[in-house]
Amino acid sequence: MDASHPGPRRLGLAAVLLASAAAAATAQTTGTVEGVVVDADGTPLPGVTVTVTGPGVRQERITQSDGAYASTGLSAGDYVVTATLLGFETAESPVSLGAGATENVRLVLHVVRLLETVTVVAEEPRTFARNIVSQPMLLQQSKITNVTSVVDNLPGVSVQEGDSYGFDDWSANVAMRGFQVTINDVQIGTTIDGFPNGTSDYWSGAKANRFVDPMNLGGVEVSQGTADIASRSVEALGGTFNYLTDDPADERTYTASMTLGEYQGQRFFMRVDTGPIFGGNTRAWIAATRQGATDWMEGSALNEREHVAMKLVSSQGRVDLTSYISYDNIHEDVYQRLYSDSDFRANPRWDRLIGDWPGVPYLNQFYRRGWQTRRSNTFGYLKADWSFGEELSLSLAGYFHRNRGRGDWLPPYIVDITDDGGGAESELFGGSTVRGGSQLGLIRFVGPDGAAVAPVPGCTSSFLFNYYGPGGPEVDPACHPGATAVQSYRHSHYGKDRVGVTLDQEWLTTIGNTGSKLRAGIWYEDSKRDLGRDWHQILDPVINFQWHATPYWHQYQWEFPQSVMMLYAEETLYAGRFTLAGGLKKYLVDVSREDQFLVDPNLTVDSDSSLLLSGGVTYETPVEGLDLFAGYAENFRAIGSTLLEVPGRSLAALEPETASNIDVGLQYSAERLALSATGYVIDFDNRIFYLGPQTPAGPNYLIPGGGAYFNAGGIETNGVELSATVQMPHQLSLYTAYTLNNSEYVGSGDALVDANQNIMPGTDVTGVPDRLWVVSLDRSGPLSAGISAKYTSARRVSLVADWTTDDYWLMDAYVVFSGEVLSDLLRSTTFELVANNLFDEAYLSAITENAAWLGASRSVSMTVTFSF
């Protein structure tokens, strides 16, 4: 072989050497950016999209289960590392990379303050399972809405509101696993940062929207069934909603937003985050909101709300302090219910209230602005958390709450309280008030001498209003020639004052090779609820509804003192892949009625619970990210003060209500996929109901002269809740949740009693859908968009008629883009466009008392937010 011509073997060797040299050169000139993404508590976050951007380079990586990422093969230069995850604020960090170097970039994601990306915790039996579901579909809620709406897309939860922006508490219901919150009945507890809201019914409480503004919301913990043993609520038969206020930002930030929407919707919001103050250990924010709208039907309502809040967190050595205070003031003109399916079919866009004053008392009562509510709500707390090493921690807190309200109505008559012997009616003289007493009759028209007059004999009325039907000759001015119509404006006054303290301790230790956590605590609250009603004469019902400042009748005035003490203890053991928990809880509740007019005797009711058990187990399977859990809890609802409002009704045989809950399920979390499945069985068999003295219930019940309350029957519920979140490329996510629920009434065992209550054992619970399905497709980033659809199956409306709603789909859509898409000068600006009920579906929403409210028509709103 000629040595001057290399053979194939030598050529191959040369090629290998050249390739090795090139690889070595490349390795010396390219570098790596790596690191970890964590939340504000330092917990690694899987599934985060990390983008490394530089001159002509864009690499996208997804963090692993430990939150780690790595971007390799990068040339020397300047880069920007960006981390995005739905439900969190985007974080970015610049980095300079040298030739052949490795740079470590740690990114911290904070839960975003805005409503659209609140982190929602669902199915959280604490030691049994914890499933955190980011809800990008919350962008589909208008900024004018209230915080109750944010849980609507969770499995098993149905939020029904009659107003487009959730202004009207009168027409708002929540259903979860067969239990409900309505204007009269509260079977689901509500807490604010773990502190009780003092009930959510319309007459004696306040919903979460009176404590927290959507843009100050940090998250919602939803405990369905097997709730946290430390939950502070005396009405949590079916679980608890815990609304969390947002923590102050790490840096000084100014946020302002303006929202404009249909139906004269408007909202102005301002918040200032101080960043570190007082030596750097303290942070705070203060925020203010003003918003308003009218009704979506004929635009006559006047709805206004003002909200101011402040929060402070401070670390002082071993003690962490947290305080929060909020004030909320609202004026809302309410919607009214429909009482038949035929009314809905006749016009599904009108609740039969009117926007113009007719000038005739029988028709005046349907004037929307006369159906109004005014409420103010002040709430605050101070909490101190001590840490004594890693083994022992202690939390001590105090809180207060003051609630005042008034609900108005326009009865088409004056109540005859004083026997005037056929002369001029003293109720019309003005300037004096009758305290207490009972009605002698109704005064609708008076003659020139001021005495009540009857309709002309044989007169036939032409009045026909399709809400209450024909009024008859007694309400028709044509049947009272020469007489003057009279009318009342009735005010119901509500008030509540509460103060309370909480004390919790947690002790961590080991027992052999087993970890142990002992939790114990106590909650005490002292409260007083006020309830009164007075009647004012409308000065001239032909012109308007201006009323006499001095009521002619103060019908009643009661106070309802209540004391609550709750004690609990829970032991949790961590043994290998198993976590086992068991606990005990007991409530000591006393509620009283005190008549301020000294007419009815005082009454005190003992509403103590039995010893309530809870327990559960979680198994961490060998399959990474897959956990199995099972839990049991006995939930409790105390006897409420509303049951004491009617004197003469006996409560001697009454016990507080309880429900047993069993949950079994699994949770799976991987890099791009999260799954949850829960099966549940709930037994509620001591429901409180009332029997009047004239019912044919037979000798099984000794019914006193004013009737009595009893425990009998209840609700049986079973079902399955499924949810899945899929993270897809290009910052897309798909979320779906499906609920199959069966909630049926359980009879009392006495057919006559059931008939009196209009209960047929085995029939569906009114207002509760048996199927819910949510699908949402969303894209995050500087230009975000999404669309969601929710299916609600037919629901039973009435116990006394064969009336079932139609099933329906509601679709919402949104577009959100950062100002940087338009110009670098607008980097701190965000624009949002939201459409609710996109296809303008007509449907029935909230259901209560054999009636239903209309669901809101399509609404569109736009928000501009500035942050700097």
C-alpha cells in the first residue's frame, strides 16, 4: 500500500478524532442554565413552564416533580429566564452566561392576587388528601363579581346567582353534595382566614363577599364532607368554604383597576402594597373598592357597594403576627322569585317587578326599588403564631364582627293596630309609635274623615297582575270612590355583634420510627343578634314611596344572645407510606331569645353536640404521584336563633343536626397531568322541621299550642366527583370536572308527618342537580384567552307541585393581554374582556321555598389594570 494515500482505517480514525475535537470545542463554548422553581413557602413546583430566551434562542422546559429544570447547549451571552404556571404570577430573572459555564437560577412563584387566577383547594381532608387545583377559568368571572363565584367550577359545587354581578344575596344559592346555602337555610360553613363568618343566611348573617373583595382574595379552601377538624363553623353539615385573604407583596406595589360592563356596571379599585417596612420585617397592604350596577331585566335597580380593607403581616423573632380588617357597605335592589313553571315559560326574562311607580298600592308593591336591602359589615382579627423550635407551635387569635342591615318591602295597606272605635285611624296621624301588639285588620282606603272604608257593594275589580293574580275589589281604587289609598313601607332591621378567641397548638415528635403530630385547640365566641321590624306610613302612595320618619308600629324587637365553645384534638401518625389520623370534637352552644318589649317570655336553648368523631388514612402508592385516601367525619349544625323567632313554638324535643360523611378516593399528579376521583356517602337523618298544632300527625307527637320543632327524616346522598387538569404545549391547559350526585329525602317514618312537610321519601332534594360537568380550555402568557362550558342537569323546584327546571349549558369566555403586546410603555398594564353566559341562555338559577329566580342574561365587561 502506498503510504502517501491513507487507507480507509486511517480515514475513519481521523474522522473520529475530528468529531471528538469538535465536541470538546463545543463543550467548552456552550453553557447551561439550570435551577429550581418553588412557591412562596419554598415548596418545589412541578409542571412549570420555564423559558430561556436570548439572541436567536428560545428554549422551553417543564419542571420535574422536584421543581428542577435545565437548559443546555447555550452560547455565551445574556438571557432571560421566565417561569409561568397557571394560578401564579409570572417570574423572570436575567442571567449572564459565560462560555462553558453553568448558572443556577432559582425562581419563586407567588399566587396571583387577581380573581382570575386564584388557587383553589378542593377535597381537602388535610391528613387524608390535599388536591390543589389551579383555576384559569376564573378569568371568565367579571371583576365586578363577588368571591362566592370563584368555586363554581369545582367538582360537586353549584353556585346559582340571580344577578349578573352577584350583587343580590337574596337570589344567591350554593349547593354542594346535597347541602345548600339559601336565604333561609345554611348547611355549609363559611370562614375567613379560618375565622367564622357568623352564619350565611339572609336574615342573620353575611356571606363571604361582605368580608373579602375579589382582588384581595388569596385562595379558597373547600372542605367537602370530611372537613378539617379545626374548622370554626356551627353550620357545616356538608363542608366548609374557607376564603383566604391575600398576603402583602414582597415589594412596594401600586395597583389600580377600572371595570366597565353592561347594565351600567362599573368598578374602581385601588391597592397599595407597602413592601418591607419597620426594619424590613413587616409588610402590609390597604385597598379600596367602589362599584355599582343596575338589574339586567329592565334597568331600574340601584346597586352600590363600597369596600375598604387592610392586612398586615410581621415577623418578630419567634412570633409571626397577622392582622386583617375590612369594612363593606352595600345597597342592593333585589330580584323576586317565580312561583310556577308557566310564569317562566311566559317570559323567562322578567321577574314581574317593575321600574316605574304606578301610584296604586296594589301595584306599587311590585316597584323594584322598594324591594331593597342596606347592609354594613365590619370584621377584623389579630393572630399571633409562636414557633418553639421545630417540634412545638402555638397560635392565639382574637376577632370581632359587627353587622347591620335593613330589608324593605311595600305592603299595599296600613296595619290596623289600635281600635279607634270606627273613627279616624290613629295609625295615619303620625308622630307616635305603638310598640308590640298584634293586628286588628288591614286598612287600604280611608274616607275624608280618616276612617277606613270598604269597597262599594257589588263592585267588580278589573285589576289583574300576573304575579299575585287578581287583587279583588278591596284593592281597586275604582271600588272606593272619593276615598284615599294608604300604604306602608315595612323595614326589617338586622344586627349582629360577635367577639371570639381561638387557641391552637401543634406538637411534632417521633414514636419509634413513626412520626407523630398532635393538634388540639379551643374556640370561644360570644355574640348577640338583633332583630326588629317597624312599619312606616307612605306619605302619598299616588306619587312615590317617601315615608314618614316615625313608624306607626314597631312590631317586635328581639335580642338573641349566643355563646359557642368548640374543643378538638387530633392525632396524626406518619408510618412509611401511610398517614393515619383520628380526632374528637365537641361543641357547647347556648342560644337565647330576649323580648325587648317584655311581651314574650325569655327562652334559652341548649344546642350542645355529642362527641364528634373523625378519622382517615392516606396511602402513598409506589406509583410516583399517586395517593389513595379514605376519611370519615361527623359534621354538626347548631340550633340557630331563627328557630326562636316565633314565640309559642316549642323546642323542648329539639336536637342539633348532624351528618356522617365517608369519602374514598385517589389523587394523581405528574408533570403535565393531575387527576382526582372521590366517592362519597352522606347520611343526614335528624333534620329539623316544624309541625303546627292543626296537623293530622297523630299521637306520635305532643304538639304544644303554638306548634313545635322536631328532628325526623333527613337527606341521604351518594355520588362521585372526578376532575382532571392537563398541561399542554404552548402554555395551553385543559380542565374538566364531572359530578354524579344523588340526594334524596328520607322520610320521618310517619306518613302524616311527611305529608305535612310535603316530603315524599325517595324524591330528589329541591335545588340540587344530580349531574354537573365543566370543561375549560385556557392559554396563559402575555396574550391569554379561554373558554369554558358548564352543564347543570334538571333540578326539582317545588315540594308542592310537579315542577322541574330544564337542564342547561352556560358558556363563558375571556381575552386578557398585557400591555407589552402593544408597547413596552404599557408593560405594567393589563386589559381584560369577559363575556358571561356567552350564548344568552335563559334558565332558572337559585331555588328555595318552592320557587326559583331567573338566571342572568349575557353580560360583557372590560377591565384595565395598572400595576407599578
